[in-house]
Amino acid sequence: MRAAPLSGAVSIAAIVIVAALILLLLFEPGLPYRVAPSRAPLGSREFVNYLSAIVNARLFATGELDVLNNGTAIYAAELEAMRSAGRSIHLEVYLFLRGRAADEALRVLAERARAGVAVRIVVDRIGSLFTPERYFAALRAAGGRVYWYQPIAWYTLKRFNNRTHRDILIVDGEVGFVGGVGIADYWIGPRGRGLPWRDTMVRVTGDLVKGLQTSFAENWLEAAGEVLPEAEFAQHERDAPRVLPAEAGVGMVVNSTPSAGRSTRARLLFQVLVASARESIHICSPYFLPDRSLLAELERAARRGVPVTVLAPGKWNNHPITRLGSRQRYGRLLKAGVQICEYQPAMIHAKVFIVDRLWAVVGSTNFDNRSFGLNDEVNLAVLDARLAGELERDFVADLREARRITLEQWRRRSYGERALAFLGRLLERQV
């Protein structure tokens, strides 16, 4: 007779626990970051060594760095590199979606696999939710190996919110690509209605490629249960010294994975650079949703006289609710003197961060809670005035096709937008 009340109590307890977990999922506050600005100049050896230590990333001479700023050029360069592979092709992407771009990539990958090249691919299961297993059948039959990151299963539920957002390609351990481009037709069109997406990748050669290989190795182990063989790291045998002359160009690959304490290296990288900026901060982000700590840091930078410019998507945005959450933050920044512009021709998906025209950060990290606290991310951080200058020229060109938002315009936004922005705040950690 007492079993029913007991069963009811257990059910209620289960509902309460599930509700609490959902609340944590949606509303867990971000970790507050308090950063003391570096006293050393951003181009100095002292600052380079400090930043390398704080994000736990090795320093490398930069080698050759080529900026690719549209999907057609990016895919052409990546396919060329893959066709020339003699030993290995390592690809990790958030989006691998059926279409012309993916079909062509699979044809090249299968051909190289049949030629004896080790083809290893990691694809995020949630990001590529509608890509079926059978889509990779021909590649697997040719000898290629494809694994899902966080496949949908009972044992991955506890990490459901963790995804690999890394977009990297490494060929023969000698050439690498890093940025925000996956494998999908978004980046090639057809032109119109927000397509093709405007994006940036950097082609890397030299010792920095080893850092990208390390990033891939981390998630290959998690997805495939296998440690990459020693041969994949043997190409560049000379380790870079811990201190390098800044004028020669120095860089690091910052791999970011959420820790048990909610901190990430990407988050540290971005806030330390913002806090230490003296001359300029230029941010291009498709999902600009800085948390309280980073919002305050950007305000402080602007109020101490550092010109801060943010470039975000306009009406063409693949996550419109996220855009509303982003626009809700504009007020504080505009009042502090931050310049905010919205790109008009198409969806802008580039993730580029330039500080003092010296430091350039290009990778997969957005200025949002998901990238800073939930996803696996990877960023190339380089002290190189030439690379920073090239990215700066692209940034200025994009600003010419953007609409500047004023404080008065922001204050006049509709009540409908304000209401939907509240919904965006609820969901911003999930998109």
C-alpha cells in the first residue's frame, strides 16, 4: 500500500533533478575573469612569453602564412593540398554537410585513401546531425577512417553540450589550414540570400603545423580511441626555443577544451589581449555574445582610449535569435565608445581578432559563451605585423560593406526585437 506514495516521491525527485540540470544548462553563469593588463609592450619578448605560459601553448617560428578570404579560394587550396598528400590527411570539422563541396572533398579523400594515404577524419555529430553514416561509405571502403565526435549514445549524454567546433586540415604534417570553414555549400553559394558566406582561413607551413597536428591528435584520440603514430610528428624535428625575437614572427596554436573549472584557454587568450591592448582592437565575429567579464573588459579598453571596432553579421545570419541576443549587448558598448558595424552583403562567418596591428588571432572561436566555455576550439595566435596587416586590410574592406550602428538607432529598436532578444539570452549557450 505504501509503494505508490514512494513511487510518486521518486518521480517528483527525478523531475526536480532534471529541471535543475536544464536550468544549469541554460543559465549557469560564466566564470568571472579578472585580468591585470600586462605592463610589457605587446611586441616584446616578455609579453610573448607571458601569453604563451598563461594559455599553455608552445611557441613556434611562424613559417609561411597565407590568408584565404573566400570559400572558392579556400576549397581550391585545401583540395590542392589533399591531392598532393603522400602520407596523411587529417580533417576535423564541425560541419560536413551533403552538397557539392562535400561531394568533391569525398572524391579526393577516397582517391588518396586508395593510393595508400592515411585519411583520418573527425566530424562533430551534432553539427552534422543530418549527415548520414552512409554518406561516408565510399570513403571508408577506400580505406579512409571517419569518426563522429560525441556520437549520440547514452554514454555521451553527460557531455552533450560539448562539441568540437574546430575546423582544421593537416596534410602530411607539413601544411595546415585553420579558421572557421567546414565542409558545406554555405561557403560557395549560389550567390544570393546571404550566400556565399564570407569567411577566412589561414594556410600554414613550417613548425606551426605541429601545433595543429596536436589539436587534431587530441580529438582523434577521443573519437577513434587511438593515439596518432610518432611518424605524424616527425617531420619537423627542431623544437622552437621558448624565447624568439619578435621581429622574426612568432606564433602559437591555442587548443581550447572546457575544464572542470569552466575555464578555457581561448577565453584567457582573448581577454588577456583585450586587457593589454594599447592602440586598437578589431573584432570580426559571426556570433558576438561576450559575457559580463569580457563586456566589461571591452568597455574599459574603449574608455582608456583604445579604438575598439566590432564587425558582426547584419540581417543575413544563420542564427537570427543569436543576432538579437548580440544586439541586446550593443548599448553598453556604444555608450563606452565602441564602434559596431553590421555586414550587409551576406552572412559573415569569419572569426578574426587583431590587436595593436601586431597580434592576429584566426580560428574557430566566436565571441560567445559556447565557444568560450563549452566547445573544443582551436586558434592560431601570431605576433606578426605582416599577417596582422593583411587581415586588417580585409577587415577595413569588410567595413566598407557594413552599416554602422549608432546609439540612437539602437535605442529605437522595436519592442518585438527586444522581446525576442530576451529569448535569445535564454538560448544563447545552445546555438
